[in-house]
Amino acid sequence: MAAVSVSQPPITPAIPGRNDSSDSSRSSQTSTEKVKLSSPHHTSSSLSKHHHGHDSRPPVDRSVSPKRWKTFFKAFKHIHNLTPKEVEDFMASYEIYNLDWANENEMIKAFGPNYQQRVGDCLRAYYSVLNHLCSLGDVEKMYIPPLMDKKASVLDNQLLYEESIARDIGLKPGMKVLDLGCGRGRVAAHMTSFSGAQVTGLNIDANQIAQAKEWNERCGFSNEFVVHDQNDLPLPFADESFDAFYEIQALSLCKDPAASFKEIYRVLKPGAKFSLLDWVSLPPYNPEDPVHAGLMRRVKPLIGAVGTPTPAGFEKALMDAGFTVTKSDNPSIDGLQAPLIDKVDIYFRSVRRVIHGLVRLRALPPHFKVLIDRLCLDGQAFVQMDNMRLITTTYRIIAEKPSV
């Protein structure tokens, strides 16, 4: 472990409550307009020149970010037209988050010996609706990013972190990079715009893959997108197909990280770099503590986590697969993601109040209330766990496949 640079912030007491005066119920898209639009296709030399300090951020590339109002109304229309079966399947899908991959006996007891298929079916039902719910706000990419800049919006913090990935894994024009859990392909489009690399995205949800293809084609990119369950190994790629790899909060759904990392190692070229940003439980978390355990039961369904990984577990699995781990840390300022989680929670609770009113007036179908209530459930538990430093969904690991 001598090669690993680990940066773990000190443990501080939880921040009690929340001061709503620190934010407003409006979308955080409007909160920061000081971050300038940069031109697309940065050269490799320009990537290396970016300053890494929190007080002097490089401009972000918003050139391939969708218009928020268009995304909102498209998502709103889709949710409005959901069938009762789609709503029912989405709500039923939450049953998988009461279990954990580590307890196979409980999985078999709940879903039978073919439990992995049942989990896959639940995930497809879950994401086919969730991606549209998230698109009502600033988390169309379905992740809350690390806090890279306290003055920037959620969207700009996403862009800042994505650009840091490009630097960490050394993306250059023409390189081929694998994006695991690519969602709607918005991150892939940003990676290509920013670095010139060609992205291959993989996702379990055919609806999101279709949107990814449509958006990237509209942007003029030749990125490719594949419908595939990450737990269905081997991956559908030849040996040494890619120059780099990244994933953003996709491994919370991974059944066997050790097996997945071996597959990723197989499809990467020698010298390729690997970037992970994902959810972990941190050392202060104590499953025997009833407060900790109660919070965990509330938060795992919210963030869509089936497993409960740790930084040490990820590092060991990567090294066992053959990787060299070069960085293992939490990139958020002060190690806390909570300010951004709270922003997102405030916004969606505001949307929830509007939807409740419209449902009461019968201007919207009742399932709108059911879905937004489920989405908004336990946001403050998430904030509390982050402030207590019990978990984070933004733990970063950078690794490398050794050169021949």
C-alpha cells in the first residue's frame, strides 16, 4: 500500500439540523453563472495546465449540456404518461434495497436461487422511471457530485469533477474509454467534448441507452452505447480494447466488485488508467450502533445501493485484479458532500409541494404524488450520514494497469 495516497478528513460531530436560509427552493442551475463556458476539445497540453486548487478553478465546458427547461418538460411528459404497471414495478423495485449482495442466503430466501435475475429486473424497472424523476432537477446524470467548488451549482460541480476524471486518467483525442453505468450519455458527451476521447458506454436500461445514442449523435460524436447488465460477466468486449476506464456511482449495484475489476483489467490496455467514484461506508460507521444502522436502512434505498462496500475492500479487489492503486481519497472540499445533497433535497421538496397541489386540483394524475414522495423520502438522513462521515457517495480511487 506504499503507492497509495490516502487523504481522509478528520471525524467531526454531525451538524444538527439545517439552516434553510443558506439556500432557496430554486434550482441550483441559477446559483452560479461566474463559471465561464470553455471551448470544446481541449488539447492534452491544456488538460495538464489546469490549476487544481479550490480557489482558482478552470472554466467548465458546458457546450454539450442539455437545456434544463427542455429536459424538465420532456421528463415531466414521460412521467405523466407512465402506465399503472410501470409505476407499480418502480415502487416494487425498492424491495432489493432491503437486502445486501454480501448475504446470499437472504437473497435466495427473498427471491429464490435465480435472485440475480430478479435483482436485474428490479433495476431495470427502477431506472426506467428514476432517470426521468431525476431529470426534473439538476441530477439528470443521476449522481450528486463531490463538492469541488462551494460557489458553483450542482451541475457545475458535476462538470468540474468529470473534467478532473479526464485529467486523472489522461484522456487525449482518439483514446477509447469505457464508461460503466453511462446513464443518458451526458457524461460521455462531456468527456468527448472536453478531451476528444471516444467513449463506449454500458448500461442496464435500454431507455437510457436510447437517449444516450440520440444525444451524442446530436452532439456530432461517434460514441457507442451498449445495453448490458454489469453483473452479467464477461463484459462484451475483446481483450485490451480500451485506453482508459471510469465509472461514477455505478458500483453500488455491483454484485462482485472483485470479479468486475478482473474483467475491467482484461479489457484495458497495459498502462491504462482506471477511475472510480462511488459510495462506501466509512470507518466511523458501526452497524451495531442502532442510530447508524437505522440511518443506513433509510439511505440505501435513496441512493440505490444493494451492496455496502468500503474503501479498503475496493482497494484490495483492485490490487488482486492486478491494478496498482495510486490514489484513494474523498475529493470533496473538507470531505463533505452534504452541501450539495442538501441543495438537491431542497429543490426536490419544493417540486414535491407543487406536485401535491396540482394532484389535489386534479391537474396531474395521482401517480405523480406517489413517485415524488418516494423520491424525496429520507433526503435529510443522507445529509446526516454525510455530515457524520459515516458514508459518502463520492469516494475516489485512481488505479493503473501496469505497462508490459
